[in-house]
Amino acid sequence: MKKVNLRDLYPDVYKTDHFVEVTEDVLETIRDSERAEAAYDRRMYRYKAHYSLDCDNGIENAILMKPQTPEMLLEEKQLREKLYAAVMALPEKQAKRIYAGHSCGQEERARSPPHSDLISQKFRSEEKISGL
């Protein structure tokens, strides 16, 4: 049995030295994971694959799956209800054009109806949801 210092493995949890006896298999597994992590770091440095997710170009949103909070779900539901009410207040032909334009991904026209702000917000939020 070998002794392992838990402070070396978990520095954020153990502030002082805390030694634990482990079997040879466990120690070998710990060493293997440390070697694999060091090799990964060397490869990232060697091939210049290190970059920050704080570069503010949207890459962090594409990579990270952020769970929706109940507040976000409620806001989306309220926005959807407002959108449907606004579309229902429009003439049928205009509502169909707006729906077709946003569902097919067409660009907004220079002259948009008075409810287009609300509609475009709704369709952008639906695209985000469907993109996940």
C-alpha cells in the first residue's frame, strides 16, 4: 500500500496535507490519468490549439449547453403569447406573409409591420431553441 497526498490531487478541497493509503492499482490509475492529462496539455501547446472561450464571438454559446431557468421559460411563454396575439390581430394575408418570411429564413424587409419587432424576437428565440 502506498500513501497519496490528497492535497496534490484536490488542492481546492484539501488546504492542508492529508495522506491516505491506496492500493497499487489505484495509484497506477492516478498516475496514468496524470500522464494522460500532461500529454494532452503538451499536444495543445505544440499544435497551438489553446484559445480562450472569452473571445466574445459566440463560440462559448455554441459549445456550452446552458440550462434554461424557470424565469427564462416563463419569459419565452409570455413572449410567444404576445406574438400570437399580435399576429392574430393582423389581416390573414399579412400574418401568412410574416410567418412565411420568418419560418423560411428570409430577411426582414425595410418596411416592416408595427408588430415586426415582437415577431422577430419570437422567431429568433425559436431559432435558438431549435438550434440546441
